[in-house]
Amino acid sequence: MSPTSSAGRLLDGSVPVEEHLDALLDRLGGHGISAEHTLVALSTCRDELVAELARAVDVRWGHPFTVGGLGGIPAIGHTGWRTALSHVPAHGGRGAALVIGTSHIGVAPDGSIGATLRVGQDQVSATCGALVAVNDAMHADGECPFDDHEMQVLWSEIQSCTGGGHSDIDELTVTLAGRIDHEVSTAIRATRVWEDCDVAVVSGVHIHHPDGDRILQLTSTITGADGRPTPL
Ligand SMILES: [Zn+2]
């Protein structure tokens, strides 16, 4: 898969990372949820480029719990989720968990999407590299060639919802964000964490743009004591 020049489709509707998180703070505040009573968990790729989102989260909520594996699919199981959610700062009442799940994509200096010029390198490289590797291999022969657990998980997720990959990296990245949201929401339902704390799930695409990182939000819900997710 090669970078394309269709960055506009993802950039439309995206906002700078800081603006996205400030808006989240405001919306959570509207539900009576303060930053000091909230634990953030990040289901994001392991790529160092994603550290920009973690840094901006840290400034507002404190250190986040790391949930995601390659591509951003949750890499932990039931015990890991229970561990993460047991860290919610309840302060004697109902605290809150905010789970932010993103796929991610790069924009090269020439505006092409699906690649990033990284610090200290003189050529662009695929971003998300794991997602592009899975998609390229899927087109090649239909068999999963990876013996890496996280790549196998990513392969299965993409295979199950595309039946053989996408030709557009931006469409594929949005599809992956949907799978991340699905896996996070499934885990949240399994833990029934809303019995102890409010839980918000916010999903989207993290865009590494030469002019600054941006977030395209796709979904956001909050679940209170009644266990029913509603739009956040
Ligand atoms: Zn990645």
C-alpha cells in the first residue's frame, strides 16, 4: 500500500489534539465528572508518534493506563481491564474511567497520507506501519504470515471486517478505529464497571500532520449507574 493524496477526507472534521481533549474535559464536566476523579486508559498503537496524545492526556488527567497493542487494538484481557479499572480515583464516591481508543495515520510533508517523516530520518515511513503491513500481506496471499501475537490479532480484526483488506489507507484506518471501539466497548460490558464508576469511551483517528497532531473523533459514549451507554 502506497501513501495517497486524499488527506482531506480525514482532516475534515479533525481538530488539534489539545482542542479535542479540552472539549472532552468540558463534556465530562457537564456530567459532573472532574479530571481529578478520572482515570484515563489509552488503547492506542505502540508507535512513538502516539506519545503526543499520551503527553496531552497526562497534562490534563495524569498518567494514563496503557491498554493498546500494535495498531491500537486492546492488548490486555479481562484481568488487565479489571486491573486498569480498579485504579479509578473514587475518593469515596463514584469516580470515572475515560477510555480513549484511536487508530493512527501519518501525513507526509508533501501532503500524502499514510506516511510520516520521522525525526532523524530522510525518507518517509508507513504510519500506521503495523496496519499497512497487515493490509499489504493480506492482499498478497490471504494467509496470516505473522508469528507475532499482536500482529495476529490485528490481522484477524482487519480480516473479519474487510474480508481481505482495503485499497485506501484512510478508509482502512477508520475501519480499524471502529474495531478498537468495538473491542473496548465489549471489554467494558464484560467488566460491568459502571456498577462502580462512570465510564466514557471515546474513539477516533489520531492524525500526525506536519503542522501538528490532530484527532478525528468518530464515537463517544458515557455509561452511568444504569449501565446504558448514551452519547457523550
Ligand atoms: Zn501504529
